[in-house]
Amino acid sequence: MMAIPSSIDPASWARATACSRTLAGYPDLEIPISPTEKALHRGITDAAACHYRFRLPRQTRNHRPSGLAGSLFDALDQARSEALGARWLAGIGSNLATLLATDQTGPGQLQAWAFANWTGRPTQGCPEQLVSSLAGLSSLLNAPDDFAREAHCLSLSLEKDGYTIVSGCFSPPLLPAGQASREENKLADQQEEDPNGTPQAAANALSADENETPGVAPPPLPESLRREYRVFTTRHDRIVRAEDLATAEELLGLRAKLDSHLVNYRRMVAGLAHRLQRLLLARQLRHWSHDREEGMLDPSRLARMVASPCQAQVFRIEEEGLFRQTAVTLLIDNSGSMRGHPIAVAALTADILAHSLERCGIKVEILGYTTANITGGLSANEWEEAGRPHNPGRLNALRHIVYKAMDVPCRRARANMGLMLKEGLLNENVDGEALYWAYHRLSRRTEPKRLLIVISDGAPMDRATLAANPRNILDRHLHETVAWIEARGDVKIGAIGIGHQVERYYRHAISLCSVDDLGSVLTAQLGKWLT
């Protein structure tokens, strides 16, 4: 037992430590204390007692992650112990509240907020999204397994969101944009090497399909999608990487500009990312296999058991879901009609979805589609030189943009999203061919579950093509392409309309009037699209 600080009355200290040993049921309990903690020693001893009496069982500790997330998990574990002690004896709650009212930093602040939330005390300074997350854990305090699982998810979310707990509040890292990017890339280079020392990004590039190499034309349409749809020439069509359309400095500047447009939505974005991750992880970790002959009794099968007592298949088993075997492509309309607030909303939507899905182990790629010119450019010039033949088909050159490849981490592609604000980038949109290009990339993935999400503001448009062909040529081809992909059944399509209705093209579609709709709409729909 450590020496008693001289500033503390020995009799008082003896009573406090004896009480703590009794409460903890641990006769050899040692209580560390410093002279500066004279007025708080009852709270310290009660905290130690609660830790020994109510801490998570050993078998649930395998949910504890490593690194900073592990420290946050420990803080939630201790807060749970103290909250259960406060519910047991009101005096413990009063002593612990006094202790936790002192200035807290790091995981200690999370512990203080959690304890206050779970004992009905004010949580001053706690972000709203964290308050709701902690409230969800409150009902699980007496269910150690469920609590440990949810605490694991919350700890990882707090760590991977890139947020740190500083002086009692959550704030994003304050590195300058360029320095942050360099630090991220340096860390990525250290962490993403294969056992042979080859950077993983380079290995992924070596395995890319030649038909999808940036700088070449997109793959040709299949015969079934060319029966009533013509293309005058594909000579000028190109797949390009976002990095090839702007310098690194330009991308960082554009990303900063995008962030400045969305600064008022920062808190909402963090909360949405957390809710999406909780939703997906809950579905992944709470997947049930029904009609088993052993396991937990399935309440939905009770009627069957009563009607047929000899029926043995009335149990269920909890299994890990298949989200880790899922690939998602985000295809963003980069047309001129998206200029301004809509394209910023689209970029924000892609960022939220990509980061949230990646944290759940789901592969994500982000693609964009536009044309090289507004008036047709080289393709239209060649048509003019050919004597303007009747019904030439699509007359503009396609520009398909890869913002983030499937195997590239989101942090490496973060600056690329700012490219959408570059002047002169947003031209026309030929949706049918872009949709087939994205499908072609996704269909070659090995994951058994594949989802293609289109983010657009409405109908396809290319003035050069529509001026020389029937007015419904692009609209009809988009309908045909969507029907063709859905008939094949190997890729599921969902669509998000920005400011316009897209339900007339896509069977699974939602519409957003503003960025404020992201939280409620995406949280409700994304889980359905992935199942």
C-alpha cells in the first residue's frame, strides 16, 4: 500500500480506503493519490472501487481496439463502471461528479461526458452528435457484450474521423492544408507497403486493367446498347485522373475552397458520418441466420414451435454480415447545370459516403463524367468537315474522371474532390455512356455484392448532339442502359438527385433539396441499398 500523503487526515484516509475495499470486494485494493487531490480522494477511491466491481468482464475485452481508440474504449468502460456505481449508491454518484467536474483532457473528457450522460447530469460542451451516441449506449450498461461491441464502434469512429479531444471540445486537426496532405501521404507510404516492400498503391496500379488505363477511351458499348444509339467518333474520348487535370497546388487550393463553402455544415457532416458508420456496423455485426436447430431462441418462430412442437428449426445464430465483401462506385454528374451549390453538395455527399463506407471495410471508388467541350469541340468539327451527315449520333468528346480508384484510401484522394470547383471543368453530361463505363469497371470486381450510386441533377444534356439528332436520343439511351444493367442483376443501382427528381430514370432513387437533407435521407436509404 502506498504512503498516505501528509496533507490528508490518516483517519479519514483509512475510512475511505476501507470503504473502497468493501465496495470493490477486493481486500488488497491500492488507491493511488497525490497531495493535490486532498478534496477529491473520496471520488478517487469510489472510482477505483467501481472499476473493480463493475468493469467489463474479461471475455468482452477482446472488443477493445488498439491505439487511441483503445484509450477511448477504456474511458467508456470506466464511465460505465462509475455510472453503475452511481445508480447503485447515490453517494458514489455525488463523489464521482465532484471528481469529474475538474478539468479533463483527452479520453478523460470523454469519460466525464459519458458519466454525466448516463447519470442524468448536464454534459456541458459535449457535441450534439456525441450526446446522441452516448445516449444510445445508456440502455446497454447492464448488457456487457452489447456495450463492448457498441463502445468498440464508437471508439473507432472517434479516432478515424480525424477528431481529437482538446480542452473539452472536439475540433479537427489544425495542420495547414499542404502540411496535412504531406503528413497523410507520408503516413500512407509507411503503412501501405506489402510484405515485399512494394507500396500498395503501386501494386494496385500494376494490376489495373489496360482498358481502364487513364488517357485512353472508355470501353465500347455492347451491341445491345448500340442498336438505336450511335456515336459519331470515339477518337477524342478520354478517361483521365483528377491529378492530371490540375497541379497538386491547384488541387489543394480548390479543396480549401470547397471546405470554405461547407464550413457551416462541419458539425452536421461529422455527425452524419458517425451515424452512417454506426448504422452499417450495426447491420454488419447484427446479422442473424434464422431457422437453425441450435443457437438463441428466435421470437419470430414461437408460433411455429407451438403449432409443431417437434419442429427444431426455431433458433437463430448471430453472424458477421457480408459488408466486407461489398464494392461501391459513386458516379457524379459533372455537368454545367451542377455548377455552384449543387456540385459542392455532390462533392460533400461523395466524401461522406466514401469515408463512412471505407471505415466499414467496404471498397469505394469515386468517378465523374462530363464532356471535353460545351459546343462539341473536335468531334463536332469532324462532323462538319464530313458534310454534316444526318443523325450522326453523339457529337461531343467524353471526359470520364477518376477521382478515387477502388483500392486508393480516401485520405489520398481527399484533395481530388476539390477539382469539381475548377473553372471550365463542368460542361455537358452524357449519362447513358457514363453509366455503362462505371458499370463496366464495377462488374469486374471480385466482391459478390456491388452497388453503383449515381449523383446527378436530372436529365442528360449535350447541345451539340441534341441539335443534330432526335431530341430524346440521350434520354432514351439512359433509360435503355439502366434497364440493361438491372436486367443483368450483377450490379445494383441507386441514384441521388441533387435539387431535381431522378426517379423517372432509376427505380431506387432519392432526391435532396439541400445539404440539410443528407442526414435523414442517406441514413434511411443507404442501409437498404446495401442489403
